[in-house]
Amino acid sequence: MDKSADRNAGKRDVRRQDLPIVAGNGLIDRRALLGRGAILAGAMGAGIAPSAAGAEPLADDPWSLEMGEPTPPYQVRSKFEAKVVRTLSNPNNEPRNAHARTPHHLLEGTTTPNGLHFTINHGGVPTIDPDKHRLVIHGLVKQPLEFSLESLSRYPLVSRMSFLECGGNSAPMFSPEPMQETVQALHGLVSCAEWTGVKLSTLLEETGIDPKAKWLVAEGADSPHLSRSVPMKKALDDAMIALYQNGERLMPGNGYPMRLLLPGYEGNMNVKFLRRLKLVEQPAMSMYETRTYSPILPDGKAYRFYFLQEVKSFITSPSHGMALKGPGLYEISGIAYSGTGPIEKVMVSADGGKSWAAAALQEPVLSKAFTRFRLPWRWDGGPATLQSRAWDEAGNVQPTRAEFVAVRGELTKPPPVLGFANQHYNSITSWGVGSSGEVKHVYA
Amino acid sequence: MFTLKLKRIVVIAALALVMRAGASFAETPHLGKPIDEAAIANWDISILPDGTGLPKGSGTPAQGASIFAEKCSACHGDNGKGGGPANALVSDAKIAGISAANKTIKNFWGYSTTIFDFIRRAMPFTQPRSLSDDEVYALTAYILAENKLIGATDVMNAETLPKVKMPARDNFIIRFPDRI
């Protein structure tokens, strides 16, 4: 092996112009991230070499010179992270629904912390005594059964990562012009957690199933007794009675002490505070399935039983409201997911879709869960339009906004940002970077 | 000798595993408590569009009008015409555009039973399940009559309600039929 040649190759790589640019406006080969971190790090320092002259001598800060705080039984995050919170639609608990949106632009990785998981509740958050809560399965079964939380906890448990998304997430993007809102306001009604519980099929084995049963009606113990119809096909596939969220019991707003989990299906169907499952021959045509989550189409007809949260991705950093601090290397980071299965690839563009580069997908890439994608990018200080586009393993591709609007239409004027003017929006999101470094929501 | 013995143990263990897998359905814990439908009745408020599950009782639009004024109009407006914090329930508006604001009971709700079901399970917002079944029938009749979907003196009960044909019944496209 010619060591000198190898060394020279390394030297070449750290020079700015030799970074492997793979698409327009400065997108760098994703492999620069994978196993070539040293090269990238070297490149980041290349260019104008900063001088060390006049640097402040390092001193010990007070926390290094005294004993710290006591260890609490249930730890909470640093007080310096207090701004990382959900945004609330109804903080005073007025008699209407209440949404809380996940701050994706302030998070990384693929797991949403329990305190930041999105919630929508339609009649406040019930305070449920877990010892008194019951789940009843009845209707077209051989033997109706009643389960307590304690009894369900003794069943064989399964864990899986699963995203949950409100069918109305991203609804502000039905606006005819790009609403100047953060990724939290636009896409904050999706989150991802590890859910642990009992497979519904296990419980249905015990009740027995009358072959006439084609649907089950799920109902919560909350004040609206929220109710949705679920095809038996899904109930017997991967449906779960979830008892744990990221290793601890469910958060109250996420359905404590138990909820229905239907991986990949619209959030509202994943009935929280689950107290009853009735097997029936036909769907109940509940208010939420026949009105709220039936989106109107441009010809005046409407979709019913949409169920699926289709393939989608968005860049979380940089994103609307951020400001880039001068030209140089940045990492584009975002999340992708599909209700159909695993993400196959995510392509990123920095020139509004003229050219694309494959992003690195963070392992593990799991079915119906968040996949984190990343790509290094050299911003040259000029205007740029950042986009991500996801494909799932079933071959579904995230539409461009033009493709989406051609089929699903758009509103005639910008809607209230907290409203749900329509549902099941999954097109590409575009972030425009101006010469000042300011990042804004744009349509491209 | 030792190897033979080991082989035998492996074979027996493998057999045991196969038998366990085959019998796995029977091996669930069976910790559910049997309960009969009579004991579930108070919770069983599911109504199907063909009327299955509708309770005894009845109500008329006139009976509904006074209940509505007392318990519903503060949020849904006088005569259900809106103006309060909650949606209007009475409107002749047509669907014009894709906004959900276009949806009314008359132009979008496919089944009359959905009105009964939702009122009974969720209304009034701060006092759900406080209405009697007769009151729910009366309010359903009132809303249907104000929308001119039934006559002003029509009685709603378990037989008549599912027969009310809603104008939007056939306005829907099943998005993913293969998932049902």
C-alpha cells in the first residue's frame, strides 16, 4: 500500500472544493457522514483558519466548585430546557377540543419524549383510577370478557416503535399561500414512541370471534366517549392494547391507563382511555369517521375510511424561524415515516427540487415509525430552497405540493393555523433560505 | 454415548417447542372475567346505521325545541343556527370548496343515526350522558326538522329514525377498500 498516496488523498479531501458535492446548491454525499466524520470535521475547519491568539484562559465555573443538587426520585430535564414545550390550542380548558403540538425543530433522533408527545383531547384529559378502569370486549364474540389493567399486565407483552399522527396534521398546508409557521405549527401533530402492550388478537382469541364480525367499535372512557369503527382486518393484524409509552405507563393525555394502538392509522382511531370494544357486522358511522375525518375533495365528494397516514417527510433543521449563522457546513436533518411500512429512501434538494441527493437514514429503519434522515450541506450564502421527499418500501412516494393539490385541492384563503380545514396532507414541505440566513416556509 | 444422549435431549426439546407453538392459542393467560350483555348494557351505547342498538323511547321536534333552547343553544346558537362557540347544526349551505367549514348535517352527514349516537354519548359538552333517551330522540327530531329532513310533527324512535334518508348518503368514496 502506498502510504504517501493515501495521506495525500486525505489531504485533498479536507480542502473545501474537494468535498463530494452530489446535488445542486451544495448538497454533500451522505457518505461524508458515515465513517468519514473525520474528513467532514476537517473540512468544517478548513477555509479561513481561526487564530488562537488572544483566547480567554479557561476558568472553572461555580458548578464545578460546589456540590450539586439532590437526586430526585423522578428526574426532570434541565431548567435550561424549559422553552422546549408543546404549543397549546386551548390552555384554559374551555369546553372544546385541545391540541398540543410536538416541537420537532427542538428535538433530534426518532423517539418523542413522553412530555412532548402530541395530544388531542375532545373533552379534557380524564383522571382515571387505574384500579377501577375496565376494558370490555363484547358483541359478536363467543364469550364477552372484562379485563382490568392488572390482568392485562400479566399477558405476554410486545413492544414496538410506532408513530402516531393526527389525520389533520399539516392542515395549514392546504393554504393557497405558505403560512409563515414553524414545523411545530405545521407538522406538530405527529410523534413517535415505543409502545408496549397486549396484542389485540391475543384477547380476541380468548373471547372467540363470531365469523359475522367485520368491524369493531372502539370506545373511550373520556367524557365524549370517543368512538371509532375499526376493520377486523386491522384488529387481527398489528393492533395492540398499549399499556406503556417509552417504558413507563401511558401519559394521561395519551390515553392512560390503556389505549388502542393501530400502527400507521390516523390518530383518532387509536382510541384512548379504551374501555369497550364491540364486534359488529357493519361500521357504526360515528361522527368522527363520517364527518370530521372524511375530507372533502375538489368535486364536492368526500373520502371515507381514509385510515392510512401516507408516506411523508419534513426537514426539522434548518426549518422555518431559524437563522443560519453565515455560510459554511450545516447538517440537514428531518424525519420520514409511512403508515404502510418502512421508509426505503429519502431524497433531499437544496435547489427547490431541480436536483436531489440521497440522505443517510439513521438505523434502525423500522416499519411505521420515525426514520431520521441527515445530509451534510454547504451553504454558500445565496438563496436556497430545502426539500425532502420520502419513499416507502411498498413503493409509495411522497407527492410534490403541485401533485398533491392537483388531486386534493387547496383552500381559497389561508385558514386559521390551529384549524383543520381538511385532512391527510402529505406533500413535500419547502424551506426557503434567504441571503440573510433566515429560513421561511415557501411553496416550491 | 454422551453425544447420543445430548442428541436425544435436543430432539425432545425441539418437539416440546413445536408442541408449544402449535398449542399457543390455548396458552394465553385467560384472565378475562366473563360478563354478560345485561351487565354491559349501560355502557353499550353503540348505534349502527341500520338502527341496531337504538333504545326504546321517542321524541318530537316540538319537544326537542324546548330542550335545545335550554341545553344546547348557548353553544350552537338560537335554533342551532350557529354564532356561538360550537358549530351550527341547521344550515342550507351547499359544499363550495374543500374546507371542512362547508360540512353541515344536511349536506354532509350520511346517516341520521349518527346524530342520535353523538348527542347521546357526548352532549351536552360539560354534562355528557345526562340526557334521557327520550330527550335524545327529541333533540335529534328537532335538528332533523329544522333542517327540513323530516316533517315538523314526525316522531323519531328506533323504527323511524334509521329510515330518514340523509341527502349526503351516497357522497362518499371509500379511500382504501382493500383495508376493510
